[in-house]
Amino acid sequence: MNKMTTITVLAILICAITNPCSIAAKKGKTLRDTLETTWNAHLAASKSGQESELRKTMSSYRLGVMKNNLASAKRSLSPDIIRSIAKLSSDISTATFVKILKKGATAGLVYVEDSKEKDATDKPRVTFIFIKFVKEDSIWKVDVGMNIGAPKFQDDGKKTEFDKSDLPPTYEIDGKVLPAPPPITAPYASAFLDVLCTGYKTHVTVNEIEQTTALDESHSGLLRGGLRKGENAIVITFSKVKEDTVFVPEVTVRRILETRKTQEVFKFEPKEDIEGKHTLTFTIDE
């Protein structure tokens, strides 16, 4: 081997060991690396307590929903509320990575960790952590994170029993990036919406604001947009998903009083002609 060849070989070896031109560096960051970095940046933004920082890492849709929910409860997005996001978020550093889901401009990371519960053989049951991301203007942002349902048994001895069907509709990795919802102003009165619909799919809209789509389950949550003084319009659509169900679905609206107690102001429990669209009104007095 001549002197020039030796120098060339040494240069290549040094480059491979110490320089970004190494094979490992050329591969670049994986999507998982990028999303985990985004998640950590989101937690840091939350800890800052600043909406301007949060906006850089949180999807426009989810930030808009959060602000509208607060407005519906006659509250605003304060620094303390922003900081609470980090406190309530799952800690993926202590969990085991399971898989990544991706479709178009949506992606999800799935992790698993032992729960405090054990199965009949004294093995720890597991809880899945799911984080959804969306790509806005070529930048990945956090959309939502959640623990999936109740702890699950490890039937096959493995921590890989994640079921995508457990995800609520707006958490699905479907390639759709939802726009920010129109801002809601503080309502005349805040309220809760309760839906009981075993065996049915139920969609509810109040004052032209979409509230929820519950599928064969119960739902209770803050009424988006709250209540108007005077007449309020509600549209309820029931469709049966279990033919043998004998359950009668029910939709209730409860006004939140100044004492923080609630007062039922609307209840719909059809005894016949259940399926289909029901357009109704109810009135809120002083």
C-alpha cells in the first residue's frame, strides 16, 4: 500500500468515527426521535406558563378546543393552567416504547408501563400511553396525549396488546389535520351535557356547536359554548348499533349554578321513534 493510499484510508476511518459523515449520522433522526423531541419541547413550553410558547408545540385544533372549553366555563387560559399541562402529562421516560403509528400528516407514539394492579397470576397489569401528533406547516406538533382505558391483562405475557379501536374519534391516526375551531365567547351560563346511549351512536349539537359523538357508551362533560339566555336549540341524532338493545338512550343538560351545584334544564328520553334526528328547544330564564 503506497503512502497516498494509506493517508486516504486513515482519513476515511477518522471521518467514520468522529465526523457527521459517519454512516450512523447519515441516517439522520428517525420519526420516533423527532416526535419524542417534540413531546419534550411541548412539556418545556407548558412549564413556561406562556401561551406564546405553548402555541409553538401544540396543534391549533387542540389549543383552540382547550381555550373554548375554558371559555365555556367562564375561564381563560392562565399561566397556572398552562403549567398544569406538564404536571398532568404522562412520563414516557419511565415507560417502554411499543410502536409508532403514522398516516399522512398524523402520527402517534404508543408506550406501555406496569400499573399498580395485578392479574390472577400476580403479574402486573399494563397501561398504555398514547400521544398523537399532527404536522402543521411542515412542523410536527403535539395534538393530544392520554392513558388508554383501564389497565389491561397480559394475556400472552407481552406488553403489546394495544388496540387502536380504544381511541376516541378525534385521537385517530387518520391523516386528517383539523383546523382550529372558531373562538367561543363566555356564555350566559355554563352547563354539563350527559349522554347515556348503550346500544346507540349519539350525536349532539347545541346552538349550532357540535358537542359530542358517543358510541355505545356514556358521556358527561362541559357543554361547549354554554347556554344562551332565553331559547336554546339542541339537535340529537340516535342510530342503533346493537339490534338487540332494549336500552332507551337519554340526553340531559345541567346548568351550573353560582353555588357550583347543577340544575337540570333539559332532558330527552324518547320512548318511541328513537332513531333519527330530533330537533328541540329549551329555555333558560334568569
